[in-house]
Amino acid sequence: GAVVSQHPSRVICKSGTSVKIECRSLDFQATTMFWYRQFPKKSLMLMATSNEGSKATYEQGVEKDKFLINHASLTLSTLTVTSAHPEDSSFYICSARKAPGLAPYEQYFGPGTRLTVT
Amino acid sequence: RKEVEQDPGPFNVPEGATVAFNCTYSNSASQSFFWYRQDCRKEPKLLMSVYSSGNEDGRFTAQLNRASQYISLLIRDSKLSDSATYLCVVTHLSGGYNKLIFGAGTRLAVHP
């Protein structure tokens, strides 16, 4: 199989603090990882695409200084929400693409992290 | 205009019913098409790919009409376990990647 884990599964933090979310591919190497955000009853929106060892590519409207992405190895990518505000409260989902998979169905999703900023 | 549009529902149907979901997409350069299923507070999971020739997987039938940029999903003999949100997904090349573009989903509630 292809398993992707995320940690933590849920986190509550105070406004102004930073939160780090980890995404790991457990049984395969992932050259590319994707970070999505989903607000209630809305579609998943791609935030950024990260490749191991290089800078992430952010989608239009996503602040790269606020959402720091580090793809340090072929099995780990992290998303840090800096100076979190209540409007950052959302469901954050990562996905990982098997190397050298090019087909969309070879993208495996993590279980998501529910962030609540109070 | 959203790139992928779906009727949000909810569709409330009894067990055994047949239910159809529709989806339209705006980017004619979209290359691949899928239906995903998402349970409440969970990640999306691939249900099936969608082809112009139509494809069937058990009780599920998907169809693509490229000319009208329309995708459908038919579920026959609905089960309680089919209750979920069904996401219409298209892909297109952007920045060297085949990106998944998600619709907001159609919620299905199957009742006894």
C-alpha cells in the first residue's frame, strides 16, 4: 500500500502562535508533496507544491511567509502556520506522489489536521 | 466562476435508490477526471476514474462528456455506507505538475 500520515490530527492554538504540521509517506518515497486547505462545506484548495530539497511553489493568494513549507527528505514535509489567526482555522491535508509517478491517482492523501485558532 | 461546479445537495435517498450526481468543469484543457469520496472530517479517497467511454465499478457508473464538459456519477442500489460527500475532480498541467482541482462536493445521505 501507500500510506501517508499527518501529525497532529488536531490542534488548538492561541492567536499569534505558530503551529507545525508534519506529513510523512510511511512506505514509499515521495518526491512531491502537496498541501491543501479545506474550509467547511468548501472544496479542497491547493496551497502549495513542494519537492524534496527545493523551495515550495505556492498557489496564487497563498502567503509563503505565513505558510512555511519544508520538504527536507523524501518521506517528510512540514507546514508551519506562523502567527496563526482565527481565520486560519481549517482542515489541512497533505498528499504525496510516488516517485516517479505522474498519474494523479498516484497521489496519496494524509488523514488531515484540523487546526483551530482561538 | 468556479473551475469545477457541483450541486452541493444534500441528496437524501432511501436504501436501494438510484442517485445521480452531475459536475461541470470550465477548463477545456483538463486532462483527467475522477470521482473521490470524502467522509466527514476525513481525507478524500479515490472512488473511480472517469472516461469518455464510460466506466462501471460495481454499483457505480461514471461518464464523461468532453464536448459539454460534463461529468456524471450514478450510484445504483444505494447502501447506508454510501453516505458521504462525493467530489468531482479534474486535472490539468500547471507549472509542470498535473494538479488536482476539486469541486466542493455533493453530499449524499442514505437512510433506512
